[in-house]
Amino acid sequence: MKKIISFTLSAVIACSFGLSVFASQADLAQPASVQQAEIVYTPVEPASAAAIVNSDSFVDKTADQTNFDVPCKAALLMEESTGQILYAKNADQQLPIASITKVMTMLLVMEAIDSGKIKLQDTVPITAHAYSMGGSQIWLEPGEIFTVHELLKAVAVSSANDAAVALAEFVGGSESVFCDMMNSRARELGMANTNFVNACGLDAQGHLSTANDVAIMSCELMKHREIFEYTTIWMDYLRNGQTQLVNTNKMLHSYTGTTGLKTGTTSGAGVCITATATRGELSLVAVVLGASSSEERFAAAKKLLDFGFSNFESKAFPSIENYPQEIKVRYGVEKAVGLEYNLPKKLLFLKGASSNLESRITLPENIDAPMDKGTIIGSVDLYSQGQKIKEYSITLADDAEKITFKKAFGILLRAAAGCEF
């Protein structure tokens, strides 16, 4: 027994001074596993997570009113995956946005579904408050029962104000609480010039947004691809065929690639649209606020989208196969720690401005503990025609904790407890 105790104490002392790391160092000395991606090993210089800017757009040409104009108070063209602005006209001017408000309403409904808070087949009782909404509606009656799926379809297709408020009450408990949720989510998304007063978009004092903010929330809603199952419906029915729904977005039948997203018209806001379309890998959002007619609204949206599809292209990030999932750690409690790759799915370029895209991984062979989770220890470098054009950070997925006498002693005692003498 004395020999066992002596051996254990010796091992603890050796471990606390790094002797247990020798095995890790020996492992590091072995040839690295073969990677299909090119890996450049460099000494690590830990950086903060903000040190590398992960921009996915390589566009330095955009349009504004000096290039062309569209007949409306404000407009914006944005590429969905990168958020790159490709055209702007009075983009930060606060304006009423009518039923485009429902983009945020639908976003919160989709997020509630994703979180498990509600389900599409949940039944929603119709209140007197929802019934009282004017404007576009599906003539809900107090006491009627509809599913979330049915009401979401009524909002997306027919822009039904009563259905939007019914969903708001179901998710938030009341429309006023739901509006608080809308404004909170707007702040989270960086929509600095937006204030929601209701869930449907009827004119109300202080109910304002901007073309830029509308584009931001539209891109966020587009992340929920299931919404396109509703926004691309041309015609449908509710109440067993008694209520017909016809989409207010006529671009579905007149513009190739249209996926949505929402129209809006009130006396205060004028005629508005946030129009989304996808062709190939490129998805665009065109926002038009304050047009004088439905025809001008659609013409302006088409002109913006035409400019985007004519001048820009989206490409997938070059694939990396069998890239390192972890990195060896010296002087650590664990021999290795996982890695996180902060890579985009898509890249935005001017048409013809990129070719022969490839990526290379730059990493140290190992790191020394301690090192915090989120520390940048390497990068994925993006090249076009052999020239480096961007780098994307590789960070630690967990803390690399340093071994100490106390930790080593605890490890050895637990190991000894499992041994038979």
C-alpha cells in the first residue's frame, strides 16, 4: 500500500509540473492526419472575437438615385444572406409601412413555432378585439376557432388584419404585449428607426419604420423557409371553401423567382411592398414605401430586382472536407479542445468578379492552456484567382483549462478509485 501511495503522489507531482503533458507532446510530434483542405500551420496569437470581420460581400458597386430612380418615397434593395445594400433611396426616413408590419408579426409567430411555444395545429379562439379590426380581413367572428396554420395563411396571402391580431393575442396574450415583443425583437435586429403600435399595420400615431429596417426584418423572416409555403400561395380557401383567399402580391404571376413577401396599403402609408425573389443562388429583397399606386409599387420592385439580378451573383463558400475538428492542447486538463468555424454559406460578388475560389486553413499545430472559449486561434482564408480576399475566424469551442496540482490530484484519485489492488 505504501508503494501505491508513493507512486500516486509521485505521479501527482509529475503531472502538476507538466510531466503528464509529455504524452500529449509526443502525440503532437506524430504526423498530422491527412486533410483534404490545405492547412497552413502558424504560431498562435490569440485575438478577441471582434478582431476578424466576417463580411461575406465583395461588392463595391451599388446604385442610388444618381444611377436610376424609382417612383416612391423610400426604397431599398438588399441581398438576403449578407445584408449588403445594393440600392438606397431615403432608406432611413421614418414612414408608416401599412401591412408590411405583418412581416414582424409572422416572424414572431415562426419563432414561437420553432421554440415549441406554439404549434401550427394549435387552435386559436377569436376574440372581440380581433373581430373589431377594419381594413383587409377574413371576417372573423368572436368565438370562431381557427388553427395557427389557417390564420398564418390568411395573413400571408390575404393580409388579413383580424387574423394577424388573433395570432398576436395567441402568442403574446394580448396585442399590446405582442407589440412589446415586436419592438424588443426590432431592437435585437438593429432596427433603430422602427416603432410598432399594432400587429397588423393599420395607421396609428407613432407606428413607423424605414426601408432599411423593413429589409432587415424581411431577411430575418426569410431564414424561416417554411414561410414561403404561405407567401407563394396564389389562391386558397378557408371555412371548407366558403372563404376565398387571393394573394395581394401580383408579382407571383408576373416576376420570375418571386417568393413573397408582403404588400401593404393605407391612406397614411400609401402603397408599399417588400418583394423577395430568388434566382439560382441569389436571393434579393426590394422594399418600396409610399408609392402612389399599385402599378407603381410593382414596377419599382421589379426595377430594383432587375438591377440586382443583372449585376450581382451569389456563390457558395468553397467546400472544405475533413477539416480539423479539434486542436491539441499542451499543459491542459484535456489533451484537445474542439474548434468552431465561422463560415458563411454564400458569398456575394459583382457578376464575373470572382473565379477559381478556394479556401485554406491557417492554424497552429497546438495551443498552450489556459485559453478561453471563443478565442480566435486561426482562420479560413478565402482566395480568388490565387489572391487572398478575406479571412474567416476559427475559434475555440470550449475553454482550454490549464492543469494544476489540485486538478491533477483529483484526476489521479478518481482514476485510483476505479483500480483494483
